[in-house]
Amino acid sequence: MDDLRPSWSETESLVALRSAMSAAQRVSPVVARRAGLSHSELLALDHLSRGPLGPGELARLLELTTAAATGVVDRLVSHGHADRVPRADDRRRTEVRLTESGRAEVVQLLLPMFAALQSLDETFDDDERAVVARYLRGAEAAFEAVAGPVPLRQPEEPSESEA
């Protein structure tokens, strides 16, 4: 079995990165369960915390079909965490917005982690932060080499049914 493993050594930083990744992978399911949300609903709240999105754009960011994303939005609306509102620039189209209760849900569940990360960050000087940021960006590029790039927010084009 050892001959199938590439010849590389795990440095302390690689062991720490693997451990951090393992811990990070547990956060979303635990937080979603505590909030009574699915993983996709929690991810949708995260995307909506950065600003309103059209349903199609939310589906693309969640990497779901539009039908599946509609179900996610329906459940968030029923929980009171999101609203569908007409777009200001085209009232025939809708966008999904995070409600105050949705924002409070995200903040309440994630604030302890963010506070701990901020406290850790404050223990580094600017040069050390630059090294950490360079390492993490390189790690992100390595992940994307396997999984592809993370979908980014883009302006939504009208679909045939919305135009």
C-alpha cells in the first residue's frame, strides 16, 4: 500500500492544515443541525449575508438545480430567515434577501468561531499575517486544482421566463 502513496513528507504545517480542514468540515453540519437547517440552507444564508441574490444566481452559487434552490428558498422563507422581494430595477423579477432573523441566526451560531479567529489573528504582526495569507491562498489553489474554482457572485442575466 505504501508504494501507492506519492513520495512526500508531511511537515508540521501540512499536518496542521489537514487538522484545520478536518475541524472546518465539521462546522457546517454541526451549525446547520443546531439551527434546524439543511447544509444547503446554511450555505444559502451565508451567500445571502453578503447581499440579495436572484434565485438563479443563488442556485448557481449553491451548485443546485433551480428547482432544488427554489425548495431551499421556500424553506428559508418559511423559517422567516429570507424574503422574496421584487427587484428595484425590474419589479417583474425577484431577489432573495436575508431577514434580520436570518442574519441573527448566522451571527449567533458563528460568532464564537469568528471571535476566536479574530483573537488568533491579532496575535500576528503584519508580516506574519502576510505569510499565513500566502500559505492559505496556495492551499486554496491546491484544493481548486481538484474541485474546480469556487463559484463567485455574478450579476444575474434575465432568463427567458423572467424577461
